[in-house]
Amino acid sequence: MRRLKNISAVIVALFFTSVITAQTTGSTVFESGTEGHKTYRIPAIVQLPNKNLLAFCEGRVHGSGDFGDINIVLKKSTDGGATWSALTTVVDYNNLQAGNPAPVVDLTDPRYPKGRVFLFYNTGNHDEYSMRMGKGIREVWYVTSVDGGETWSNPINITTQVHRPNQPGINEAYTFKEDWRTYANTPGHATQFTSGNYEGRIYVAANHSSGPPQKNFEDYNAHGFYTDNHGESFSTSASIVLPGSNEATAATLSNGKLILNARNQAGTVRYRYVSFSDDGGATWKENYFDTSLIDPVCEGSILEIGQKKGKTILAFCNAADAKKRDNLTLRISYDEGKTWTNNTTKNKAMIIAKSPENYKGDYAAYSDLVKLNAKKIGILYEKENYSKIVFTICNWK
């Protein structure tokens, strides 16, 4: 154990020589204890074609726990994130849980030339451990908006298409032999292929547990689901090969490829786990721990931000610390996630939020990314022991 600690110390030391503090501006979007909710968590954000921003999160009514009376709430910005609207509730599942918002703007449906917002989410009637023990159900839904988030459609339940539960006592259609139990989208935004063989495909990273609980959370696996016809029907991808892979985020690459970036729930290896697909996220060809992406068992966000020499430029943001949720860091990849900015590259990794000395608790945790223009990225993230969700703008080049 002593040797492992020493190795972690070397990794952290090398990391901090390869980053610079980003020049950022910021505003508080959701503040815990205000607007009818005790805590706000699990941020997600998208930009509309008219440049308005939609910021979503879970509004936890009575406390900070992952289960309970939880709504999906929304705020809008019409000035690039400088100011935000009053809170509106998009999904209220009575006294139970509605969570894991995964928004995406469908820009390829000719019926909606101004874009159509999809918001995927989950509902649940038991806490996560009870789900793993075979009690209750997590279901998968979506709603849409064609007026920039002002109004929303009736919810559509897609559980039988993208989930594999074995709970016929709850719903006679839930008789899948795979026996998936707990289930969660993303967290963060979903994505869409905008060119190539899979143009129009909307892709949502997700994860599930299957069967009874196993040691080191080996009953967990990340996967994805997708639609090729604007939400009329859905398919589920193969699961990635790492038992214990959990919260995941996805980005489209060139030539119909896709990258899935997941957390290792077991915490035995404190790096992000990545999988690559050559068929639009249906199956996985290459899988490994990315030792350049340190992770404390937390969420991360990945985003397509441009093209260079036919390759997709990616941004990735996470709490880049092996031990705690801190040192929120933005990295850039110019080779579709094979390598990331470091001290030898022109554009270095950028620290978005780092705790003061002797700070106790989680200073910067979950985040989501949004492309604002060719040079600017917006980061929506949890800050200061989940007391607020903040929006920050970073110039990445």
C-alpha cells in the first residue's frame, strides 16, 4: 500500500507541472437552499441554435441524497451565461426521483429547422442499493421542446427499448433475462452525429447493474443507447468490457467513430476508462485506462469542439485528483482522445477550480461542457461542497 501511495504522489506531482490556471469568468446558476430545493446536483447544459443556453440539473427538495423527492429543473441564459432566468421545473415525479438529465439538440430533423431539444432522464422508486438488490425499478424517459425550453411535450417511456429489467411484478413487459437493475443516463449532455454514415444519430451514454451486487461493483457496466429516427425508436449498444464501469460520457469522432469515457466505480484504478467504437457506438473495439486522465471516482464530461486535419478536437473536464473531488481541469485532445494536452504541448491543461489550502470536502465535482464559439467553452459545475452550481467561460485557444 505504501508503494501505491508513493506512485499516486508522483502522478499528482507530474500533473501539476503540466497545467496552468485558466482565465475564466463565472456566475452562480443554481444555489442550494433557494428556489424550493435544498440541494442542486448533476449539471447538464446545451446551446441552442440562437445561442441561448439551457442549464439543467437535479433539484433535490429535502436534502442532498441521491434518492428522494428530486425534480429536473432548468434555467435559461440569453446573454452567453452572464445572467440566468428564474428556475422552472421540467420534470416532477411526485415525491419520487427524476434525475440524470441528458439534453441534446437535434439539428438534423427537417420538421424542426430551428432545432428540437431532447431531454432524456430516469425515474426511480427505490434507492440505488435497493435497486441492486432487486427491489424497485429505474425507468428511462424523454421529453422534447420545439420552442427553446419554454414548453415541453408529454413524457415518452422508452424503458423496454434501452433497459433490460426483470421486474414483471411492476410491468409485465419487464421480463428481460439480462436482469439489469439500477440504471442511469450519462450524467451530462447527450450527443449527435452531424455527418457521415450515422448522421442524425442521437447517442446517450448510460450505465446499469446486472444481477445481484458483486464485489468491487463488478455488477456495473457502462453502455449507450441511440436513435436513428429522431426518437421514434431506440437501440442499445453492447456493454463495454470493464466490470465496474459506471457513469459515462460520449463524443462523436470522425468517420462514424465514437468515444465513451467512464468512471471506474471500484476505485481500484484511479484513471478514466475509455472505449472506442467504429460503428457509431453500437460495439466497442478498443478499451483501456487512460493514465493521463486521473480521476477520484467521479463524473467527467467530454465534448466535440472543432476539427483539425480531418480529426475531431475534443475537450474533457473532470476533478483531476486521485483522492478527492477537486482540481477541476479542462484538457484538449487533437487526436480524438488518444492524447491530451500536457506540459509539452502549446495549449496546456487548464485548472478551472482548485480548493484553497486546507479546504475540507468536495470543492469541485460533477461538470458539463458546452461549446460557445470557436474559441470559448462553457463549464457548468458543482462547487464548494455542492452548495452551488457555477457557470464559467474558458478561452481554450
